[in-house]
Amino acid sequence: DKAVEPMGDSRDDLWIADRLYKKLRELYATEGGVFPDPILHLHWDYDDGDHPSSEKVAFEINGYTWADRQGLTTFGNLKDDGSTACGCWIYAGYFDNFETPKCRSRVKDEPGTTLGTHLGWAWAWPVNRRILYNRCSMDEHGQPWDPTRPLLRWDGEKFVAQDVTDFVATNPPEVSAQNPFIMMQEGVGALWSPSGMKDGPIPEHYEPVESPVSNRLNRRQFNPVAVISGKGEFGALTEAENPEFPYICTTYRVTEHWQSGAMTRSLPWLGEMMPDMFVEISPTLAAKLGVQPGDRVEVTTVRGSLVAPAMVTPRMRPVRVHGREIEIVGMPWHWGYMGKYTGASANVLTPHVGDANTQIPEYKAFLCNVRKAGGSGPVRG
């Protein structure tokens, strides 16, 4: 549902996608192109006046029978013979009709009668189930582990449920107990991934590539198949326990930021709420450095440095590892050299190290040093 009217000449994503496809189809029809059939014969009937219908798109995602366009109520209605169509199986049932789609339902549970699953309030994927793998809330006899909060319970003949069951409810509890994780190949919980892990299958403890301590649980200091990239100074790494970089640095987002710096720095109301980069340090580190809140500090890694105001809070506390206290230094993302609100960027400090399986960056723990830089107030880029 629309929140606000678009400003100026701006258009919403659905309008842009619709016009883009129609223009491409027109060009293929008039000028031709390599393999035109997927463009020219794409099923695209979302028109609703001057704007494509978001409800028609929702119905397409939900799925329907091809012959009579009846909405699917569950992914169990899907067929592999071409008689049904569905944009995404996990959403089958959320918008099964145009008059009273389940996603717009607003029926609250009666007070004091349920656990607050509110099955009549909106819709949750899949099949409006609120808790995945909910068979695990009961023992092998179908009795809840916590009798005071019975999400599901076997009464001797059937399951009494306050959720959509995530198992075949017609089976007796002794049978369903053998397969509580229906989305898992084995049907049961797993301690490790059976295949595909580059550093598996058994979980190991590795220190971050940059760590203030040595690894006492493994002869390998860090993951031997971690993805290490970057060139020049951006690819530089420091060894463990380097006295030149005695502190742990970490990065995070704050509530006022929206998704990424490219958007946050371009929205005045968000920039006004959180206009500047800052470095969060503990009171103990502030005392050691002679830093007061608002003083500028310089944070340095082997890759680069930045200057920003210090925020001294008890939220940052040193950790005790191997018998010594090690300070943690925190800073948020989002600033850079472009946008309405510019400033120092944490990207100049972070290491170019990725997880072995996903290449998710190792930005939550690396080594740095901090010193008082002189002056106070914001540092603009």
C-alpha cells in the first residue's frame, strides 16, 4: 500500500519496471534482436489504467490455476504439469483473491486465550505458519516441553494447535517425532553441513586473520581457506599480537541509518539525526588516552587511518583474553566522500578478508591503534 505520493518527477519501482519492459518489448518487436521470444511472449498483464496494478503482481506471486485463474491457497496446490503458475512458492496463499486476501486480514486473537500467534493477523510464509519446525515444541509423545505455553499438543486423537503444523498432522506423534525438521534432508537437526563447506564438515575455532591473541585451540591461527584479497595498502594485513595495533576494532550500523550510506547520506532527515562519523571507546580507554567526549581521535590500521570525534560510553567494555584486558573500538558505517553528509569512512581501515564459504567480509574484528588527534567536533570529508 502506498505510503506517500511521489515527489516531483519521481516514480515508484513498479512503474519503472513496467515501462522498462514495455519499451524493451517495443524495440524487439520493431527492430528485432537475438532470441526475441522470451521478451515478445512474456506473460505481462498488470495494466490498471496509467499505473500497473500491484495487486495483479501480488496475485501472480501468489499463484493460480492457469485455466480459470483461481488463486492458490497453499503451495500444496502447485502442479508440475503446466496447470498452475506461481511467482514464488513460499508466498502461495498470501494473496489468493482480490477481495479478501489473507495478507490484509486484521483479526486479533482473543485476549488470554492464545500465545499471541495471531493467525488471523496478516500472513506469514509459508502457509501462514508462525513458527518453523514447530514439531520441536513437543516431545515424542506430542506433549509440549513447556505445559504452560502449549503451542501444539496431542490430545490422544488429534493435535490441538495454535499454529499451522509444520509436519503431517494426521500422523500420530510417535511418527511425526521422527521427522521434525521437514526442510532438512535427514529430517533432524544437524551439527554441521554434510557437504559443500570449504572448511568443514566439523566446526573449528579460528581467530580472525588479525587477532590480538594467538589461537590456543588450534595450531592454525586463522582459517587456512579464508578468501584474502586486496592490492597494495588495501590488501595489507598485520600479524597476531602486534604491539603497534593493540586494540580490537569492530564496525556496526546505527538505528538512524537506512540500508547503505548511498541512501542515508542523501536523505536530509536521516543525515540530520546522524550527521557524522564517530569512534566509540570505553571510559577506561578514554582515560588512558586522555580523551574527553567529542575530542578527535585518530584510528589507524596497517591499511590506513581516519580522524573522527570520540564517543565515550560504558557500552564499550574491554574483554579479558589470555589473562589480559584488551580494549574494543567501535565505529559505524555509512560515511564517505559523496552525498549531503560526508565524512571519514571505516572502509579505509577494514581488512579485505572474506569467509571461506560466503566471502562475507571480516569487518567485525581486526586490529587498530587509537591516539588523541587534537581538536574537537565533527570531521567533514
